[in-house]
Amino acid sequence: MQFLFALLCLALVGKAVAYYGVDVSQRTTSSSFSCLASNNYHFAVVRVYQSSGHVDPNAVATIADAWKGGMSYVDGYLFPCFSCGNAAKQMDDTVNALSGSKYGMIWFDIEGTQYWGSNTQNNVNFLQQMVDQGKKRGVTMGIYSSASQWGPIMGSSTAFKSLPLWYAHYDNNPSFSDFKAFGGWTKANVKQYAGTTAICSASVDKNWYP
């Protein structure tokens, strides 16, 4: 189930509603997700691959608990490890690890110049290899980034503008009123509007989709 696709369908029939959600990078239990659901958070994005170059060992259990706790939509996010090399294998390892899990799509976490090379074209090529492998594996993908992070890492590349965009701007304002075009995107799909927040015995970032 892909939450972006589902929400688009709602919009087309005139029943669109704003959805609030969270993303998590730590083990999060069903009781926390149940609490989040009762507080009007309805989708979750779970870290599934770590910047250190390994599948997140908590991913499968946290995804399962997100569903069990009442999340309506559950995705994963992959933090690439450029220095580890072999982008295709990183995607394969992620997809294989999640083979028994139910999830909508995988978002690539593009942030932190320290995690990437100094040559932006090499970074673009690496991400392209990852995207290409995801397509071969039948994965629906998107990009998580921001204007301040995209430029230093990917330069002026617009190679990924056809993928959905989830952008970060911690203004505590769940709206797209602040969005400015970058990377070829002229509009966004999801906004991360607040960073690390303690709620429901969990550490989360807050997100919004209209």
C-alpha cells in the first residue's frame, strides 16, 4: 500500500484530508504507535538501511509494530552509504531483508555532506545506480532531502525530479507555504516540519501530507 497513491485517489474524489505522520530511526513498539495513532498520526516511515552500510536490524520488527499499532500507511527510508560502494547491492540487501514485510515505498535519505563524496556527479551516479536497481526490483521510490542538503551533495542535478519529494524544513508549520523549488522539483509530496520529538515513549520526527 502506497500512502501517496492512496491520498492522491482521495483528492481526486474530493475527499482529501491532511495526514500527519512520523519517521523513526530507533526500535519503536506497537504500544507507541497505538499512542501515536490516538494522537492523530496515521503514517510512519521506518529506517530500513543505515548510513554505516547495513540493513537496520530493527526495521522488520518496527514496520510490523507500526501496522499492529494502527498506522494506516507504512514506508521505509534508506540512508545510503556512499563510502561502502556497490549501490545496487545496498538496494538489494534492503529489499531482501524486507521481503516478508508489508510496506509502501522506500525513500532515499539524501543529507549530510560527510556521508557523500566531494564530487557531486559521482554522488548522482551512485544514487542513480540505486534507483535503477530499485526499479529492477519493482520498488516504488522517493527522495527525502532539502534545498540546503541537495545542492552540496547532488549539485544542480535534476535527474530524480520524477520521483516523489519529501522535504525537511523545521518550521513547525505543517504546510507547503515555505517550499522553494530545488533539484527539478516544483512541488513537494510530504513535509518533515519538526525534528526529533519525544512523544508516546518514542523519538520521532513529525511529518505532514495535505
